Amino acid sequence: APGVLDARRCLAWLVQSPGPFPEKYRRALGDRVYGCDECQQVCPINRVADRRVPPPPASPDSEPWVDLLHLLDASDEELMAAHGRWYIPNRDPRYLRRNALVALGNVGEGTDPATEQVLRHWLAVDDAMIAEHAQWAAMQLDRADLVEQAG
């Protein structure tokens, strides 16, 4: 209802939580891998404050987006060097990969060779949580063939 917030559905909280990303909210995550702030944007109190004192512009070195395929190809060390400033459950880069696989399933192109390569890799890992999210992403991108080959 208007003016009511259900914190159990907070995408920012869910991407920062350990364990699998709840399937019923995966589509809602869209292309995000971290954060959301939709609640901040729609909050009437914040909108009034923004009109009075607009937020400062982004710094020149800020990253407005993250390349999902690059994130999924990066080593643990590369991930933590680039994104370690984010809250990551247990400082474990697999949660960044989990989120990236959900986002890839939402916005990726299943026929892209680079996407196929990334999905093949993560479908074959010995990590049940990551493999499950890779399966979900492959199915969203109409690549059931990759899931069958990995199985």
C-alpha cells in the first residue's frame, strides 16, 4: 500500500544476505548486483530534501555500472580489489557472483558466445549455490541445453 514498506522484500538487503537469493525476487532484481535504493527514491521525505538540497554529482571515478561478464570472469582477488568496499557476506566473493548470475539471467543475451561461456563455467562448478543460480540464469535466457549438458 502507499507509504508502507515491507523490509523482507528489500532488494538491497537481499543482495547483501548470505545464502541463495530468493527465487521469487530474482526478476525484481533486474540488472542490479549490489544496492537498490528504490525506497530512497520513492520516499516522500527524501524527495522533499532532494528538491531543497540536491545531492552532489557523482565523482569522476565512480562506476555507474559493472560489466556482468567481466565480474563473472574475474578471480576472487580481482573481485575483492574492485568491489571489496561493498558489504559482502563473510567477505566471500561468491555472493557477488550469485548476484551477477541473477542479473545476467534478467538482462543477458542467451545466444551471445561470451554469455554461453560464462554460464558453462558456472554450471560446472562444485558449489551448489552458484551452480543453482547459473541454472536459473541459463533457464531465463532460454538455454536449457546448457543445463542439460552440465547435469
